[in-house]
Amino acid sequence: MKDLKKEYPVLEKDEYHRRMKSKNQGLILDSINGVLNFILKIIFR
């Protein structure tokens, strides 16, 4: 049981970092989509 308790916070930390990473990737994709939409609006106005 002691080993599990020692490893559990590490698992929680990894999960937290993984969520933050995917969240940041989503923000980057959103900004890229915004830029592409802006360029397309200018071209096809």
C-alpha cells in the first residue's frame, strides 16, 4: 500500500501536465484557424 501512495501523486502530476499540454495545443489550433479564416475573408471578400 505504501508504494501505491508514493506513486499516486506522480500519476496525478503526469495527468495534469498531459491535460495542460492538450489544452495548449487546442489554443494553438484555435489561433491558427482564426488566422486562416481571416486570410480567406480578405482573399474572397
